[in-house]
Amino acid sequence: MSGILQTVSCLDGYDPDALRVDKAHEAIRACLSPLKETEAVEVRKALGRILAEDIVPKINVPGHDNSAMDGYAIRFEDLAESGAHLREVGTALAGKPFIGVVGKLQCVRIMTGAVMPEGTDTVVIQEHVQRDDANKKVLIPKDQKRGQNVRYAGEDLKTGVAVLKAGKYLRPAEIGLIASLGIGKVKVKRRLRVAFFATGDELASIGKKLKQGEVYDSNRYTLHGMLARLGVEILDLGVVRDDRAQLKKKFLSAKAKADVIITTGGVSVGEADFVKQLMAELGEVLFWKIAMRPGRPMAFGKIGKAFLFGLPGNPVAVAVTFYEIVRDALLHLAGRTDDYAIPLLHAISSEKLRKVPGRTEYQRGILYLENNLWKVRITGQQGSGVLRSMSEANCFIVLEHERGAVAAGELVSVQLFEGLA
Ligand code: AMP
Ligand code: MG
């Protein structure tokens, strides 16, 4: 079975029999309408959520010019070419400013974060001065720079200048930044609701004894994990037999509850046809052969108001299509407008890799450091049913559409599985 069961108008102009991966995001995005609904949450609860308003500071951060170091606040103009002998007239601590004006040839002992005393403009770090405690004198050596070691008001965040835009994904740094403005609640997008189920007569649930030919359903568990990491609301609708009536019921209940429906299995050649028939009967669904491996074919479209992704059944293909195709669509739908493309880095392939031009391949790789060079090797068996290959890997080796076989020592693109923030 190939090609279109029913056209999806927003996809006019794309070839459903050989869609390139690098065109798929654009094609799918053109069909999606991002979430509009928002909710207000306490700032810590906003971690991992998507901002739904611009954050415009009502205060400067820092609020005052202050010292970046422990040392002495001085008036730069007091320094002669050889330095200066200054009189220490007080102390400025973080949260306890020096009260008064610093006059000619005077200085103030100052700590990191303390407000710059009036009259001073420069900080000399304590390691660079000589103190004459008996006479309250401080010897400042030559070669200071005007304004050194001072942090200026508003240098981090400026009143009135938007610092975060609606659509930004909130990481720990943004949570801290919002808190630094004294903001306790923020508006975020409501979570995207994603329903999923697995299809297949051979699938057994955990807790049941396997009959001959059965396998435990793992896709629902992998999918659950990947969706949880994306921060969406998850509706696990279980396993459905390859049975028309049951499938129909499941699709109807899913479309009523969710913004997105993800299924696994039942879209490949030779499958009992009703998964495809039902998708087409209930909605507007296109069956694609995406020019990728693993992963082709998959279905995409709409059932009612819900967007549908029909993923293949093979466990590795589920992971690859999710990360490479579905992830982008879900984040777009969820309302992200910042850049969330997965970075492609380069590493040296330590071995030769088989590849034919005409499709993008995602091999499971192990990125490692050797003699200060980042190298990558594959995890061994690369079959799309070998889920162990995903578990052993720390990256995908991405072999681009046009690329042919790779010789040992060539640079290849990799996508890391783990990110810092
Ligand atoms: P399908 O795309 O339905 O033809 O399935 C392709 C392969 O993936 C078959 O070997 C299935 O047994 C396997 N498979 C399908 N669904 C699952 C699942 N939920 N968990 C584990 N393996 C699956
Ligand atoms: Mg199946």
C-alpha cells in the first residue's frame, strides 16, 4: 500500500511517496495550529513549560551600580600616575550600603554586591592594595582602570526591555531570571494533550504470560517516556487488537480527549488494512513514505480536531520517527517559538558505515573522546527491532539524504541524546 488514501489539503505539493526528512518539518508545520489557551502558574511550576507572555522588566537588575569584587571603592580621579594614598572612611557591605559621600583622597572598604558609595566609580581588589591599619591609610598602586570591577545598574536586565518572549521554553535559568525581577506568577501555555495507543494482535501486556508469537508491548512505555520528557499531558489508551470495531472505538474516544493522537503499528505494508482504512474513514490522513531509515512509512493527518501521527510498530522506528518528526510537530503545536532544532555536531566515524543515497539514516551511535578528538562508533546491530541499540547509544549518527557509504575517519553528523538544561 502506498501513497494517498485521501488528500490532506495543507500538504499539497509534497511527494507522499518519498518525502525528504528535511522537508517534513516544514510540511507538517504548515498543517498545524499552535495552542492558544494559557494558564497562570507559580514561577517554580513554570519549569519546563512554555511562556505565554513577554517578560518586560519593571525594575533594573541589578538595581544599583555595585562592586563585582571585595576591595576598595575609590574615586578614579584621585589617582596620580604612581597611584595614591587614600584614607579609609567606612565600609559598604552587600545589603548594608555606606551612607555618605566619599570625598577627595578617601576610599571605602567594599564587598561584592555592595552598592557603590556616592562619589566612587572604581573598585581596586583587596589583593592589590597595601594597608596601613594604624593610620587608616590604603596604598593604591598604579595602573588601575576607570570603572574596573563595577557592575552597573541594569547591566543584567533593563527596565522596559523585553527579556523573554512568549513562546520560550523555560529552563532553570529563565526561572531564576523571572525570580530576579520579583515576579511570582507567569502565564504559560496550557499543556498539549497527547493520547496514544499501540496496535497489534501479537502484543501482550506486562503481567500476562507470553503465548507463542507474542511480544510484550514496549512501544507504549518508550512513548510514555519520550512524551513525559517533552512535558505534555499524557493519555495512555492502552493496546488495541487489529480489530476494526475496537480500533474505531479507540480513535473516537481519543479524538474527543486529545490535541494529538499517536499510534504505533498497523501502517506498514502487509498489515491488516483497517488501521489505515479507519484513519482515512474518520479523518483526513495521508500515508507517507518518508525517505528515512528506520521509520518509513508513517501516517499523518487529522481526525476531528486532533492531529494524528501513525508511527510504525518497530520499536527503534518509533523512537526515531518520534524524535525526528513528531517532536518538532508537538513543540510547534504546544506553542514554542524559540529555536528547538536538535543541534547537529560533527565527530569522526571510527569505522566504515553502510549507507545508500536517497534517504536520511539514523544509526545509533556511541560518541566518545579519544586523544582529544570526539569519535563515534555504532552500537552494533542496527535492526529497527533492536531496541537495545537505542539504550546503548548516546547519540544518533545522522547520515544525510544524499550521502553514500562512509569511510573510517570521515566526519559524520551526530545528535546527542542528552542536553544540559
Ligand atoms: P507493524 O508496524 O505493526 O507491522 O509492526 C512491526 C514490528 O514491530 C512487528 O515485529 C511488531 O511485533 C513490532 N511491534 C509492533 N508494535 C509493538 C509494540 N507496541 N511493542 C513492541 N513491538 C511492537
Ligand atoms: Mg502490527
